[in-house]
Amino acid sequence: MKFQAIFFLLLLTCMYLSLAQGSYGNCCLGHVKKMRKYARQNIESYRMQETDGDCNLRAVVFQIKKRPSQDKQPNICANPQEPWVQALIKGVDRRMQQ
């Protein structure tokens, strides 16, 4: 009986840890200081990452057009307080309205 209880607790602990690890998969963990010219010219869209959910850092996540040699679409995380980031957001918004 003790073995079954210990096994059950161990199983629940492993399940909890695996769920906790997966919750941060889509969060920015830091900001870039500047962005290359290619990346600035090829921004497709952006989204705001807030600290109200699983993420601990407020950021702007820019989605860059995928190059043929890349497997997935790259994301760049930037500080929304920076003036150059705010200028990029305005530029993307203007492009989207056209």
C-alpha cells in the first residue's frame, strides 16, 4: 500500500514539473539592444507580451519574415519603452493600414 501511494505521488510530481516547464515556451526572456537592418525591413507583425500571464517580462515581440533557409519564423523581443522600438511599431502599424 505504501509503495502505491509513493508511486502515485511521484507520478503526480513528474506531471506537475512537465506542465510547469512547458508554460514558458512562448515567452521572451530578454530584450535586444538593437536590430539589424534586414530584420527591421522584414518585420511582418508584432505582438505585445505582458506580465499578467505566464511571462515575467514586458516586451514587444516582432515576427520577422522567414528566409527560405530557416525552419521557423524568427521572433525578436524588444523593450517597449525604447524610442527605436516605438518607432518600429508605428512603422508596422502604418504599413498594415495601407
